[in-house]
Amino acid sequence: MDEILINEYLDGKEGSIDLLIDRYSRPLYKLCFNLVKNNFEADDLFQETWIKIIRNIHKYKSKNFKNFLYKVCINTYKDQYRKNKKQKNLFSLMEDELYMRRLEKVQATNSENILVQKELVNYMMENLYSLKDHYRIPLILFYFDGMKYQKIAEVMGVSMGTVKSRISKGKQKLKETMEVNYNVI
């Protein structure tokens, strides 16, 4: 279906690209947000990704448009946003709707446990965003986007073994950082 829409767009049917954008807006925005940590930068990354896709759609040769889209997004992030990383403070992180949805999933039996678990989630998210991109991006794709190892490997342009290794090392680094900085886990 995606290839049909792309071919229609290349043949001059402008509305076809709108259908493609509509189909992938939500998953792409979710990835953008998880990469940059706030709505303003996620909006910019989202728009820049679609601009690059539309400008270069004639070069599309992949069999999986979503993987192609994610790869363009991640490369755009690496090119533009990695240089300008900004740490979010705890309060602005909590304001983001996506983050609040994650907190709602926390299961706890009483208010004290809820507070402790929210604090642990905050620590974990702060530390996740402090990891190097080659650890953080596979963790985001695996845990937040639910991608399988093979798809992550395709998107990142690395082997599946490298993806497994980076996820494992990323989890270990996250755990070590939390143990050292926060005396948790």
C-alpha cells in the first residue's frame, strides 16, 4: 500500500503523500518525542524528517516504508539534535503527556509506593536520556516502540548482534548509573 501511494505521488497525485503522512504521523511523532524529550523539539524533528522524506522520495527503494522513515528520522536526529542536547529538568519532563501516560501505568498498592515508583521512573528516564545515542536509540525503539531486534538493525544500519549487544549494554549502563547516582535497584 505504501509503495502504491509513493508511486501515485511521484506520478503527480499530491493527495497520496498526505495519506502516507497521516498513516505514519503517530508512530513517527512518538519516535521523535522519545529521541528529543520535549514537544517543541519533537515537532521540529518530525517536520524535518517529513521534509527530507518528501524531497528524496524518488530515491526510496526499501521494502518497508516505516523502517525507511525511522532511519531518516534517526539520521536527522543524529545530524541536528545530538549536537544540541539539552537536559530536561524533572518538572518539564512530568508535564509531557507521553511521560504522564507512562507514569499512569505504574502499578502500586498505596500512595507511598506510588511516590517511590514515580521517583524511580523519573530517575530511570533522566538516566536513559543521558546514555550515548548508540545505546539509547535501540532501547527507545525496543521498549517504547516495540520494535523487534531485526527491525532495529535495519533502521540503524547495523547487525542484529550489534543491536542485542547495545540493548544489553545500555540496560547495564542504565542500571549502574542508577545504582551509583541514586542508590537504587
